[in-house]
Amino acid sequence: MKNLFFVILSLFAATSYAQEIQEKKENPQLQFWNELSKHCGKAFAGKIITEPVPKDFQDQELKMHVIACSDNQIKIPFVVGENRSRTWVFTRQESGIQLKHDHRHEDGSPDKVTMYGGTSSNTGFKNLQYFPADQETADLIPYAAGNVWWVTVSDSTFTYNLRRVNNDSHITVEFDLTKEIEAPEIPWGWGEE
């Protein structure tokens, strides 16, 4: 009888473990996170693929650098020409994946409009996550309360997208993940936290 108890307990533990592995394998947010994590330490060139091109992006080299990765956070500076003020900060939370925009001045101090963004509102897809503006964003930038950001990642491309619900414009920046480039200088304010 004692042996039967241990056999049943072992089967239960093995089944639970297998189920946990299967859930992790099928969780779209985890798959997205793992795909993004594959590019840690790498930098890539990008281009605006929507019209019109925002003025501060015109005739500028666009680069992303997956500079810092941990189990719960990935930081990706988005460099526009010589401007190293922007960093996308992805954070895993119980409620989903959060995307925040860390904006800094050249001296490293935070911009007055920084750390806006949102948290994925559902599980999304393994190659696509949506981030509707959160309350912090609505309080900080009232006109951005309806913003929706989304990010795609595949073996060949990473796209960052923004749709402003209150107008017809949207922005898409696409990066070629098949061609690694030399990493840009570190973002403004890096290492001062």
C-alpha cells in the first residue's frame, strides 16, 4: 500500500510538471519574451515604414540595441541619429508584459515626459503584444490616453508601432534582425540609476 501511494504521488508530480512545461511552452507572452531575449546584446538598424516620417526621424540613422536583459526586464535603447534619449523598457509582471518609454536628457536626468506606456491587456500572440496606454500615461499626457503601442518580433524583424486613437496617424519602425550592426553608444543616463 505504501508503494502504491508513492507511485501515485510520483505520477501526480510528473503530470503536474509536464503540464507546467506545456503551459510555459504555449504561453504567448512567454514565447514573445523568449524571442525578444534571443537578441540580448545585439544591435540592429531600422527604418520608418509609415508616412509621413516624423520630423525628428527624417534623414536620421535609426538603431535599436537590446542592451540589458534579465528574467523580468529587457531594456532596448532606440537611437535616432545622435539622440540617445529613448529606451524601451519591457517588464514581465503577473498581469502581463509592461512597455514603458524612458526618456532622458543628455545629462542623464529624466525628461518631464517619461515612463509612459502600458501593460498588455491579454495574452496576445507569440510574435505580437499590444500595450494600451495605462492610467499613469493618461495622467502624464492626457492626449495620449487612447494611445496603443504594439511590438512584433520574429526571426527576421522587430517592429515598434504606435497608433494614436484621436487621429489618423500611426508610426511603424522596422528593424532587420538578420543583420547585426555595431552597438551604438550607451543611452543617456545609463548606469546612473
